Amino acid sequence: MTETAVEQPVIAPKPNSGHHKGLYVLFFTEMWERFGYYLMIGIFFLYLIDPTANGGKGFTNGHASDLVGTYIALVYLSPFIGGLMADRYLGYRKAVILGGSLLAAGYFGLAFPGEMAMYISLTLIIIGNGFFKPNIGTILGNIYNREDLKPKKDIAYNIFYMGVNIGAFICNFVAAYLRNSLGWGYAFAAAGVGMLIGLFIFITKSKVIAEGDIRKPVQKDDMPMSKILGLVLLPAFLAAVLGYFMQNFIGHPLFGTPSIDAFMFACVPIIIFYIRLYTTANKEDKRGLGALLAFFTVAIVFWVIYNQNSTGLTIWADQYTDRSMSESVEKVAKPMGMLQTVTTDPHPVTQIDAQFRAVTDGKGNTITVQGPDPYFQNLPKDKWPASGQMKLISTEIFQSANPGFIVIFTLLVLGFFAWLAKRGKEPTTPVKVAMGIFIAGLSSLLMIFAASMTNVYVDKSSMAFLVGTYAIFTVGEILVSPIGLSMVSKLSPPRLTALMMGGWYLVNSIAGKVAGMMGTFWDSFTDKKIYFMILTVAAAIAFVVMMMISKWIAGVVKEKTGAY
């Protein structure tokens, strides 16, 4: 194999005091890709539970949560394969271009009606993300492995992460405007347009990032691709089939639904593969891989809380939150397309019971009846509009709170740690991660208070709780997510960087499915405090474990990079 993944010679730019120009190419490419991803994920659950008369799918909360969880899980599972293909064959730039093209096709496909179009489109998005996601991060890491840029790697990843969140912030306003004004299909198509813009930037500025498109030769102790297919992918497929039909043997699904069983079973061979990477590694690589795998395991809890934004917190925002606004705010929001109109006039809606559970027929399909919008079911009658219509903040707008707070808080958090560093008191990277997990748990604790202070079946909860939850969680996210990307780049053996980046996304995958699995039981938790209490307790346990292993991981980071 050649040393580089490009045909033309790569000339390293001269060292300078600023950041590499490639950072900004990757920043804007990722910004537009995340615009598409978060636009789609922001409305997907809402689209699935919307009555068919409105152009949605008419799913129950449980059915929609199961599909959303499966989608998120597979979106983050596919980087395992995409990272491997880029490491061994494609190179990172080609993989990003292929992935971006498939993503755009999938988003445009969601604009077409019919379940077949939906499932084909989701498949394209899943595969496309597998090629795109791990490899754009690997390019950035390779660029900042240059000696003069190594000290700036953490800052570079934070800048890169800012691009992620700018795209995630603006997309929900676009989605709200298009789905409220023109329909669901136009909103999904906008995600495809965003991805095409990102691809245009990446392709036209490809030479600027050529320095990061470096593939290391396959080592004699590396597992051949044929062996990976035979020992990992084939067993994963067979395990998924076994999991899916497990209910036929024991009379019921192990984890709630056949799709959850299939995913959980499929993960086992892949997890074994990563463990085998560690057990068969040489002494030099083993410490770094061991530290990463320990970090990955603990971080699952953080990402389960994070993925509540597409399941539990979306349900809370849609059904239990007072989304009304004053006339002055309405005047500002209306031109921005932030408003959703609900009416008390009878029209086709999904029938729900007193606890907001969709009523289904004998085949499990939701029943559509004539009635007011479900929003009014737990709104006291004295708050109903005399005109019969009410303008609300669109549910997906709340998902812009998290990326919006990241843009605001990132510089504050970085400034705080810079202030500590000058005084010699800055915590190590693993301790920062532990703090992030603990803070994520506090965000779920606030939702416990929200569920305790209002009977959400007869009245609405203040939107301040939801916004506050996102604000608290954001601080934790700043301490975990960009640092996680940086740790993968720092601790991975060079020839396995993209594959270990795929492992980082495998953590997201498992967490996404667990979040979806919890969502399938949402209706069973008549007391919503219990739902959020599970998340709070899990975060507390993960925090303690991370603190216990933080000194060891910090030592490995110091050994590999010369800094904590």
C-alpha cells in the first residue's frame, strides 16, 4: 500500500502561529452536514407520530421511539465499517465524499411519500454517515498530529465542534418554517440541500486538507479484511437475526421489541472485536487502547442522556410543555417560521387516552378521530383561545437550545479552564470527562423537579425546565464530546485511528438504541419522575467509576502526548 491516499504529492505547509487552513474547510463541511443531520433528527419523531391525515406516519410514541432509536443506533454503528474501509482502501477524503453523497440522496428520498421510500432513504443515510462521520474527524486529527500543531489539537477540536453546533442550531428554524408552511417533505429536502453545500466546500478545497489524508501501511499483525468480515460482520449479522427471532424461542422479546433484541445481539461480535484489538495489541499500543475502551464504556451513560433530545425530551416538549408565548414574542417569532398553529376545531387527530397514550386497533395501528389538537388535552379550559386557534413555538425549536448554548458556553468554559491552568489547577482530561457526566446527570435531575411540580396530565409544565435542562446538559457536553474526539486521536495507534473513531461512534450507537428502548417504555412510566431518575442515578454511578479510573487514563495520555 502507498503511504498516502492521494495521487498528487502532499506538501506540508510551513509552520505558522495560527491554525491550519484545513480546519476551516472541515469546520464548514461538518457544519452543513450537521445541519442536515440535526434537521432530520429534530423532526423525525414528530413526523412519525403525526397523524396520516397531516402527512405523518401516525405511529404511537413507543413505535416511533423504537424506530428513532434503531435509526440513531445504526447511524452511529456504521462508522465501524466506514472507518475500516477508509483506513484500508478508500482514503479519508474519498470516504467523506462518498458518505456525503449518500447522505444527500437519503435526505432527498425522505421527501417522497410511502414507507418503502422512507426505509430506503434511512438505509442510504445510515451507510453515508458510516463513511462520512469517522473520517472527517480523522482528517482533522492527522493534520494536527504535525509537531507544531499538536499543542493546538484540543482547541482545534473545540473549534470544529463549534461548527457542528452552528449547523445544529440553525437547522431547526429552517425545519419549523418548512414543515409548518409547506409540509414534511420540504423540510427533509432542506437537509439534502445542506449536505450538498457541505460537499461543494469539501471538494473545491480538497487540496487544502490533503495533508490529513494519510493512510498507514497495513502491519503484519493487522487483521485482514477477509478475517474481519468472517469474524465480525458475518457473526454480527447472524446474531442480529437470532436476536430478532428470539421472541419465538422464549415467548417475548428480551429488551422490549424484536428490533432492539436484534441490535443488542449484533453489537456483541463487534464489541468482542474491539476487545480482541486490545488483547492482541503489542505492549506499546495496548495501554492506549485499554484507556480508550475504558473511557468508551463509561461514556455510554452520557450519550444515553444526550439522545433523550430525540425521544424523551421531544415527547416532553411536544405533549407536556406550555409552548404558548406573549404577543410581543409572537411578532418576532412569526417571520422566522417558529410558529405551529393548533386549533380546538374538530379535525383528524390521533386518539389518545388520559395519559397521552395513543389508542390502537387490534393490529396495533393508531386510531384517528375528529377532535381538537392533543395539545389542548392537558391545557386548562380557561386558557383555551376564544378564536379556536393558538400559535405555539414549534416543538423542534427546543432542540436548538442545546447547540445554541454550546456556541455561547464554549468560550466561557474554555476560558474558565485557561484561568485554572494559569494557576496550575486545571483538572486532567479524564477528570473533565467525569465532571461532564456528572453535570449531564444534573440536567436529568432538573427534569425530576419538572415532573414533581406539575401534574402533566392536567396542566402544562413551564418551558423554563426544558430550556434549563438543555443549558445544564450543554456544559457537560462541552466537557465530554470534543474531548472524546481528541482522546481517540491522541491514544489510537496511527493505523487504527479511523477504526477507533468508529469505536467512539459505536458508543453513541449503543447509547442511541438504549435511549430509544427507554422511549418505548415512556408510556409505561405513568410517573415521569421515575424515567428521569433512572438517568440521574446512572450518571452518578458513571461519574464515580470515571473518577476511579481517571488517574490511570491521565497517565496514559501523559505517556502518549506529554501532557494531561
